[in-house]
Amino acid sequence: MDLLLDATEGYRDPLTIDRLYQWHRALFPMGVSGLKQIKVGAWREGPMRVISGSTGNERVHYAAPSADGHGTGAG
């Protein structure tokens, strides 16, 4: 099922862990985000940030809480 159709037509369905992982696998079928290898369809283990800009001139738009649930991911 297409991710967009599932999200828009199935919005009343519970967002289960399995469904969330399916979305993640659909978004990153090759296990790559940009030039980085990522763990697909699983909880993250390290920091997660949304950034833009060139190397050395990055701008952090969002830093997620740490993967272990303690503190922030801004480290």
C-alpha cells in the first residue's frame, strides 16, 4: 500500500509500531538518507537532527530528544 494513501485514507487506523516501520521502509527503501546509511524500520539508536546548509555551515532546524529518552539530542 502506498504510504500517502495509507496515511490519508487510513488516518483513523491506529499508528502501530509495525505501521510506522512500514512507512519508514517505504520512505527509505535502500536504507540511505542523503549519503548516509540508516537503520530502516527500527528505533533509532543515536542522535537525530534536521539540518540544512553546506558542510561546515550547517543550520540545525530541529534536534530530537535522545534515543534513550533522557535529555535532548542537541549534543
